Amino acid sequence: MATRKRTPRQDSFLATHGESIIRDAQRELKSPARRLFGQRLLTVGGMALLSGSGLTDDKAVNAALRRISSFNDDVQALLFDPNKLAPTYPESMITRPFPFNAFYDIDDVPEIDVATYRLQVTGLVRGKRTWTLDELRALPQESQITRLVCVEGWSAIGHWGGVRFSEFLRRAGADTSAKYVSLHCADYSYWTSIDMPTALHAQTLLTLTYDGAVLPPKYGFPMRLRVPTKLGFKNPKHIVAIEITNRYPGGYWENQGYNWFSGS
Ligand SMILES: Nc1nc2c(c(=O)[nH]1)N[C@H]1C(S)=C(S)[C@@H](COP(=O)(O)O)O[C@H]1N2
Ligand SMILES: [Mo]
């Protein structure tokens, strides 16, 4: 596997936190059962993402995953590459209708009251700690047509709009030298977490719209995070709290054995 170039920000992040993040993940992957589970899932679902990294067949993916277990430098480069952009697509390629997926049925999608909704920002942050939906909508907006890849073996191209997450974190006064961003949802305690370079990735989007309209409940109203460099389960819907932390936060699926990195 080729080692790719890192940016100076990447280098300084790895110099500060690289080892401890690897230790956190190593603890998580200690159990061989969990490791195998993660490997199987990533082989099925992560192909579309991994193929962009030069990992084009099962053998290469499995070899990479074996290296993930031993956490060598190549894998660090693979996992923490903030230069790699997820592919984008023309409008004509949008999947219609875009699938709904959650760990419950569509009838159980939570209803969120806009009037009382507040996004909490907690942990390593100086400044504003609660945001209304109107305040989020007043921030600069961008949009992207990218592919969401689910570990269950499907993918779909969708059109999301919202605030670049790095821009939001900056305005929220987040300590961007921290290791992790943890995202907590309104639906039955779903949560997930990402490393800071992924949070600051140019395509990581605090999403408020789908296909030009207010994000519908099924796709995560009032707000979801779109992380096109990561698998679907790391794209949390109905976010109510964001925590900036140096403590490994895990996640709903991650704690059941899905590979924490799950992407590029
Ligand atoms: N809050 C919350 N976010 C979630 C989930 C969930 O069950 N709850 N499921 C995840 C999974 S596994 C996938 S594939 C995508 C599906 O997003 P979609 O419904 O917009 O297709 O959302 C992810 N985010
Ligand atoms: Mo998924």
C-alpha cells in the first residue's frame, strides 16, 4: 500500500496524538472476535471508500486490515489522510428515492420540536455552547453531491447542504487540537465519533438540507453530519450534542464491533 503525503496540520496532529489514538483503538480492537467482525464489515461495505485509496480487491483490503491491527505507519497514513476527497457526482446521478436507514423502522423516526431544539457544544470548547436552528442556518452554507456507503452492502448518491463542519467548529470555539469529536443524537441514544482531522476535512458538512429542501425527519432533521469519507453509520442524524474530547468516545455501532475508523 502506498504511503500518501500528509499536510503540516496532519503531521502536527499525529505528532501530538497519533500514539494515544492508536492505543485507544488498539484497546478497542483487542478482542479477536471484534477484530474479525470489523474486518468482515469493512470488506463488504467499505470497498467503495477503500478503492479510492488504491485498495481495489479483497486481498488488498484484508491485508490493509491486518495492518490496521498492528497499526503501522502505512495505516496511519491511510486513516488520517485529510487530503483525500470523496468523489462528487452530477445531479443526474442522485439516487431517487434516497434510502432511509436506521437501527429502527421509519415509523419510529424521532420528531424534533424546532422551537425548543438547541444544539449543545460541550467539552473542550471556549465560547458559545448552544445553537438554535436559525443560528445554524445563518452561517455560510455549501452543498455536495456525494455517495453514502452503508456497511450493510448498499450505497446511494445524495445531495446535502449545510455548514462546513470545520467552519462551525471554529465559530463555536472548539479546541481543534483535541483528538475526537463525539456526536450524540436524539434517537434512542445513537452516537458516534470521529477523529479531529476528519472533523476538519473540507467535505465534512453539518447538514441542514437534503436536495435543496429542509432536511426531512427520515434523513435526520434538524441536523445530521455528512462525512463522505466515512461509512454511513459515522454519518449521525438528529444530532443534539457535540462533544470535543481527548477521551475515546466510541459509538453505538463501534461499541458492538464495527471498525472505529471505517473510512479514509
Ligand atoms: N441518529 C442516527 N443516525 C444514523 C443512524 C441511526 O440509526 N440513527 N443510522 C446510520 C446508518 S447505519 C446509515 S447507513 C445512515 C443512513 O442515512 P439515511 O437514512 O440518510 O440513508 O445513517 C446513519 N446515521
Ligand atoms: Mo449503515
